[in-house]
Amino acid sequence: MTIFGVAGCTGLLVMGFGIRDSLQGIGNIQYSAVQKNDVIALKSKHVTKKEQNELDKIFKEKDITQTNAVQYQQLTKHLNQSGSTENIMMIAPKSATNFRKSINLRERQSKKKLALPTDSVIISEKLATLLINCRRKHGISIPG
């Protein structure tokens, strides 16, 4: 019994270190190479004039070098064809130029920068794969 206990604990330790090592680089990439902001502040739809003036005053302080207004929404979408439910984070910037200063849009493998043209969207590779697989599975043609 002691041998199985020691072997089990050792296995858990090895697995824990493996998971830690595999995830360690992801956070660094996400929060230094992709998202280049230090603080994200969410504002309610129902902000009074006084509260807005206080926010504007804070944003003009010398320590804040840049602000970028975006519409942020977390959506849950049910894909009827596959029966799966996906959580989608939508970010719609007021200015694509300022948005590039905060978020580095790029292809995952080639690292090629992506432009965000007016009236366009960029979706994640994961969402694109899910939608394409869902359409193929149910015989829906995909325009080229």
C-alpha cells in the first residue's frame, strides 16, 4: 500500500510540474505580445455626468499614456448544427488605429500582423475552425 501511495504522489507531482511548465509561456505571450495594456477598466452603461468627468480626469493623469474606448461584450452562442454552446468575447473598438496600440492582432503561426478594416471583423482561429467543421459536418457549402 505504501508503494502505491508513494508512486501516486510522485505521479501527481510530475504531472503538476508538466502542466505548470506547459502553461507558463502562454500567459507571457498573451499579456506582453498580444495584449499590451496594463489596466482594463469596464464602465457601466449608466454613468452619470459627474462620474464621467471623474473618469476623464483620471485618464488625463501623467502616468496614463494611452486610453482606448471599446465596446466589450461576452456572448454565449448555441450552434444549432452541432448542438454545442460556445462562449464568445466580442471587442469592438471605436478607433482601429488606437486599438492596434492595445491589442496586437496577428496570425498564430506565421505571426503576420492583421489589419482591422472599417466594417470588418476578425475571429479567432478556434471559432473559425468550429464554424467550418460545423458547416462541413452538416453539408453546408462554404464560399471560397
